Amino acid sequence: MNYSKRISSLPGVELFQDINLEKYTTIRLNNKGSIALVSDLNSLKEVIRILLEENMQYHLVGWGANQIIHQTDKVLFIKLKLEFDRNYLSKVRDEYELPASVPLNILTSHAKKFNLSGWEVFTGIPASLGGAIFMNAGTNLGEIGSLVKSVTILTSQLEVKTVETSEESFSYRKNKFLSEGDIILSAKLIHNGIDLSIGQKITNYLDLRKSTQPLTTKNCGCVFKNYDESHRAGQFIDVCGLKGFSLSGLRVSPMHANFIENDGTATSGDFIEMVELLKYQLDLFSGIEFELEAKVY
Ligand SMILES: Cc1cc2nc3c(=O)[nH]c(=O)nc-3n(C[C@H](O)[C@H](O)[C@H](O)COP(=O)(O)OP(=O)(O)OC[C@H]3O[C@@H](n4cnc5c(N)ncnc54)[C@H](O)[C@@H]3O)c2cc1C
């Protein structure tokens, strides 16, 4: 039996084959492939077991907000849709055990309502919790890694294990504890107590983001990592005169030069071509090789 027949018969799995995957990433590039939406751990284990037996690869998609799906042959994309009762967030807790698929905006609303100190660091970041932890997502206010106490993982050997984490487990837009094939299932988050200024701080930061980032276009957030605080990729792209530059349905955002916007017609190949061109210009102009922040798979 081939992998798709075996997987589609599992409870807790919805399998979509050979579809346009554009709606699974925020940049919405056109690319055909297969994706499984998985809603519980047992089904997830079975999916991975089948894929390993059938010699297929898998790759996780969270909110798809920092991800370019390029290679779709012999790979099944997996999106977690784990159960989460919103009532869990009806009160303040010392620690929060949360599934990887919970969207960060729900957590920000909770932080805003209860003035949860520390949680302002991820204000306005479009992400699932798993994707945010994988990327150590953050803002000028801090990074999510500072709040993660432990992460529960399904390894590619089908073992479930919990890793205790600290700030040392993370660096700029990176985690240091996941291995190839590890899937984040859930995480324990802490906070720094109640601070009555947090609600307003979150509101102000959301307003600031609206005026400085293209939040309503199809994009994948920052394309390049900043080299350091004084060598920011967006500033260099701007100085190169490439703000607003267009190529094959893609445009360097006129609002923030480290964002590339899709008009709805671009493919992942177009994105890669655009990135190569920007890299070349950046290198020529600054002598710095800016690393990609967006994950191209
Ligand atoms: C408009 C906009 C603004 C943004 N602003 C910011 C910002 O201010 N700060 C910032 O840090 N980022 C920002 N981003 C980028 C993005 O929101 C973050 O990188 C976010 O953490 C991505 O989370 P995700 O769930 O979308 O992950 P995805 O983009 O889907 O995936 C990212 C990586 O995580 C892996 N992954 C996802 N889920 C799991 C899992 N459960 N287990 C194992 N691996 C997993 C994926 O395989 C992939 O390698 C922005 C993006 C957009 C579109």
C-alpha cells in the first residue's frame, strides 16, 4: 500500500495531495505539494512511522509566516492542529503548558488582558507557538526563548521527550536543542509576574508595528537576519536603492526593505531568484554576507 492510502485512513489526519500549498504560508507562493493536518499525538506518530517506512521525508509547517515551501517532491508537509481549550487562558497561571499549534496572537491577547510581564516580547508576531520556539521569534522587546521553561518533542525515532530549556538554549532566531526531524509538540512557558503597564505596552507596540511593517500584504516577515544592531539588512537594501524593486510578481516592500511582497502570482523559484539578486547586491555594497532568516525548504 502506498503512503497516502495508509495515512488517509488514520483517524485524526486530513490528507491533501497535490494541491496548491499557497494558503499554508503567509507569503502565498504558488507551489503544488501534499500536506497532512494532524490533530493528535498517536496519529502523528503513525504518520511519521509510515513516512519512514515508505522512505518519504516530512517537514513541519506552523503558521507558515517565515517559511518558503520550495522542494515538494518526496516530502509530506505536516501541520499540527492539536486540541486546545481556550478556557485554559481564562485565568493567570504560574506556568502554561501549551500545544505547539496554538497561535501566538491568542497568547498576546491573554497577556494584554492580564498584564503578564514578559509576554510582550512576542507582540504582533504571526506564528504558532512551535514555529516561534523553533525560530526563537522576537521583537525589540525581547525573544520568546526567555520565557520557555521546557519543550516536549517527538523525535524521528518516535520517542516523546521533554527538554528543559534556558536562555542558553536559544540564540538570535535559532534554537540549539532540536535535531533534524524533531517535532515540537508542546511547551511550558513562564512569565515575570503581573505588571500593570503591560497591556498598554502591547497596544503601543501593535500600533508601532502597523506603521513600520507591511502587515496586510503577502510576505514572510524579514527575509534576512540582521548582521548586528548597526548592520541591519533592511537598511542596506534601502541604501542600495532596492526599496520597491520588483521582479516576477515580487516586490521589495516600500515600507520595510527586508520584507518581500508577493502580488499573488509568484512562485518559490521567483522568490529564490529575487533573494539571490538581493544577496549579490548586498554583498557588493556592504561586503557582508547576510544570512537568510526565512526558512526555504
Ligand atoms: C508580517 C510578518 C511580521 C513578522 N514579524 C516578525 C517579528 O517581529 N519577529 C520575528 O521573530 N519574526 C517575525 N516574523 C516571522 C515569523 O512570524 C516568525 O519567524 C515565526 O516564529 C514563525 O512561526 P510559524 O509558526 O509561522 O513557523 P513557520 O514559518 O511555519 O516555520 C518556521 C520553522 O519552524 C519549523 N516548525 C514550525 N512548527 C514546528 C514544530 N511544531 N516542530 C518543529 N519545527 C517546527 C518549520 O519547519 C520551519 O523550519 C514575521 C512574519 C510576518 C509575515
